[in-house]
Amino acid sequence: MDAMLALPVLVGLIAVALLFDFLNGLHDAANSIATIVSTRVLRPQYAVIWAAFFNFIAFLVFGLHVANTIGTGIIDPNVIDAQVIFAALVGAIVWNLVTWGLGIPSSSSHALIGGLVGGGVAKAGLSAAVWGGLSKALLAIVLSPVVGFLLALVLVAIVSWLSVRSTPFAVDRAFRILQFFSASLYSLGHGGNDAQKTMGIIAVLLFSQGYLGSEFSVPFWVVLSCQAAMALGTLMGGWRIVRTMGLRITKLTPMQGFCAETGGAATLFMATFLGVPVSTTHTITGSIVGVGAARRVSAVRWNVASSIVYAWVITIPASAIVAALAYWAVAIVR
């Protein structure tokens, strides 16, 4: 395709990628604010502003390891072209809109990974997948909520022991303040891990079109655009999912909210520095279940938690199927 002819297509695809990033922030706003809203530390309209700010400045804290994994570690970069990227974004966006409409906190990250796999496999077969990177992402589906669960469980035990001589009022007042800190950390981790996935998509698209030269890299304007799109999406909020995450799984106190956010943030920080594209939805859900189970097992509404797990299981195959259908539809039209 002629370079001048490809430019409008390229700009259009970048716009679609930023739309996905916006929807990612909208869909996953609950991950950043559900606990601090449900504990009534911040009103929803202020919580989203708080989360959006830390979503945006996350690029100042983290490197671009996750962007590199998405760009080169899921599908062979030599297979990727404009049609594959378009199919991947359609698969991810459609699945995000379906789950957002139903109030199901599924993973935008895994929807994007599924979309990439679906588009790449539709073009070049199973050989298109980079199985090492893909297996790392699949393993994270299991590990991120488990690590979040365990860290939150341990934090509740430690905090409860340290607070044993304090009055309930003093504990509640202290953790209302500390929750600002833990919510900030979680929003940083959310912006750092999730926005980088769209950076990787845009960067690999530019690389496939020859705009980055012979070596894969992520331009700074791509970094800023993706952080801004995610922050704007978070600012708009996803109230259906906030209700599910913050109120329906278990009832939270400020101390439990602090432990859930801190455990989730620690998990995201580790994953982001290691370049593993984890699901912020999985992570915070595991952490919330952990603090609920620390109180007593019956405190967790396991039927709600199990329905969330079902959505996790089908996210990658569902978005992959939509992406493959989109790829073939474009091929037929062309």
C-alpha cells in the first residue's frame, strides 16, 4: 500500500485505539474508585477526579515494559498490519461494551489480548502467536487475583493486630485518611499497566507501517495520548461496575478498603515492572474477596464473585472470535 494512501488509515486506526483506551478507563474506573466510594471516604464525582489524575501521571513512575510485551510478545510483529490491528480493536471494544452494559467487571486487558490473538490467527494461523508471551499473560489471569487476595488477607491480619489497642472510631478515622494514599497507589498501578497496552498497539502499528525505523519503540506522543485517553475515560466513570465491585461482593470498611487497594496496588506495581500485562479487574476483585474472607468466609457473596470469574474465563476467546470475524469481514469487503 502506498505510504500516502496508508496515512488516513493509520490516523483512523490510532483514533480507534485511543477510543479503546478511553473505554478501558470508563470500563475500569471501578477498579480505581470502587473501594474508596463504597467506604464513603470520597463521593463518586471527586473519586473519579482523584483516580483520573493518578492514571494520567503513571507514565512518570513506570517504564514501558508492558507496552513492549503487547507490541512484540503476543503476536509476531511481522504478521501485524492495519487489518489485524483493526480486528483486534473491534474485538476488544465490542466485548468491553457488552460487559459494561451488563455491569460485568471483565478484563479490558484480556479483551485486547484476545482481540490480537483473534486477528493474528485469522490472518496467519496459530503460528502467528508468540506462545511465550501469551502463556505469561494467561498465567497472570490466575496469579494476579491470587496474589491480590493473599496480600490483602495478610494486610488485614497485620493491620488488625496493630490496631488491637485502638478504639473503632480511631481506626476508622485513621484509615479514612490512609485510603487516599492507597487509592492513589492503585490508580497509579492501573494507569501504568492498562494504558501501556494501548501504547503497545499503536506503537506496533506504527512499526508495521515503517514509521519507527528498524527497531520497535514507543514515541512519547503515544505515551501522552494513551495516558490522557485513559484518564478521560476514568473521569467519565463506569457506575454500573462500581456498584458491582464496591457493594455487591462484600461490605467494606475504610480499613478493609485500604488493605484491598494496597494489596492490589502492590500486585500491579510488581507486574508492571516485570512487563506482565495483568488485569486490574482481576487484581482488585481478588483483593476485595481477600479482605472479605479475612472477616469471615460468609462475608463474601460468592455467587457474585463466581459470576465475575465466568466472565474472566470467556473474555479472551469471546473477544478473539469477534476479532476473527471482523478480520474476515474486512477481507471480504476488500
